[in-house]
Amino acid sequence: MLFFKSWSSVFDIIIMAVILYPSLILLLRISGKRTLSKMNMFDLVITVALGSTVATILLSSTVTFVDGITALAMLILLQFIVTWLGVRSRAFHSLIKGEPQLLYYNGNYIESALKKERINRDEIKQALRAQGIASFSHVEAIVLETDGSLSVVKKNNQTHEFHSLSDVEGIHHEN
């Protein structure tokens, strides 16, 4: 029974996948592009939950199609509500997503931030190389984004009214 139960169980999985796949696509299209966008910690948890739910629907004979679709729809609806609230409330956004963290600014590593975020200097250098930057002399700042990626902000001699670092944790203490 470990390798093969019956052709009936295989056929059930095929039928469920053929029905489930377009249903999942439809639900994701209705919920919008944001549902599976570049992931931060919160988005990753939802994506894993969606994948686990799909696997359970496909492989568990005790979960009906309607129960499974209801579970998927609820996860997607809750994700939509959380992102909707996050766009409308800065406090809620910060609670769910956190804030970007300044790690390097104008020639100086922010050691307390590196320790807090468990980032080492080699990872900072790797981020520069990934963006084709050979020297720190061209870098104004390096930021750990809420999705875990490192953003490198190049130096710019022009002054702008809006600065892309204005919402980064630690920037007000450094400039």
C-alpha cells in the first residue's frame, strides 16, 4: 500500500487537481496581484498555508472539494483584508510588515542594526556586487527591506524634496 493504493485513488486526485487548479487561479485573480507579491514574513506564512491547503485538498480523502475551496477562499479573503487594512492604516502596516532597517549610511556600518537583524558585512558586500557596485564610495545607504532583501541606494549629488530613505528605521538618527 505504500507505493500504490488503487487506480480509483489516483483517478480521484487527477479529477480533484483538474477542478482545484482553475478554482485556485480564479480565487487568486479575484484577490489581486498583491496576494502573492514579493514576500515578507507575513506573506510567506500565507503562501505556505495556501500550499498546505491545496495539498490537503488534493491528497486527503476526508476533505471535500467544497470544504477545501472554502478554506482557500478564507485564507485569500483574510490576506486581502490584512493588505487592505495595511494600506489604510500605518500602525496596522507596521504591526504586520515591520519597517525597513538602515544597515549602512554614508561610509559607516550601523553596528547595532547589523546585530539586531543578524546581518554580517559579507552580506552587505554581496548586495553591492549583485548590483554591480565595486566601491562603497558610490553608496549612500544600504537598507534591509521588510521582505528580507538588501537595497543599495547610490549616492546622488542632486537634492530632492522626497528621499527614498525617509521611512527607514534609523535614518533620522544618522543624518
